[in-house]
Amino acid sequence: MATSSTDQLPPTGYLRLPQIIGNAKAEPPTPALIPVSKSTWWQGVKDGRFPKSVKLSARTTAWKVEDIRALIDQLATESAA
């Protein structure tokens, strides 16, 4: 049985943008959960296609793991239809 990308996520917590869209320049590279560009991600947040962010501090933005898990499940359902 293949594992989905949501199986590797913690049950609760927060994810930063590079953890969601990936970071090929990191060592080791971070694989993308949702393979879109940074500008596409932010436009999707603005348009309501992607979850709203949470400000953890003045310079730290993150997304709830639960919201990202739901988005991945939604995108998988849409692509299967």
C-alpha cells in the first residue's frame, strides 16, 4: 500500500511555506506537498483556493497542518474525479 504525503505530516501543528511548496535549494532538498510556485501559492491564498495563513510572530507566517491535510485530500479528490 502506497503512503500518501499526508501520512508524513504530524496530526497538529504548523507548516511554513517551504515545507508546503518545497525547497530544492535546502540541504537536503525539501519535497513539495503541493507543487506550486510561491507566487501561485500566495495568489491562491488571496483567492481563497488555499487556506489562510496564521501569523505566529511579526516575521513568521505558517499554516495549520489540519488545513494543509484537508487541502491535499481535496486536491486528490478533484484530480480523481
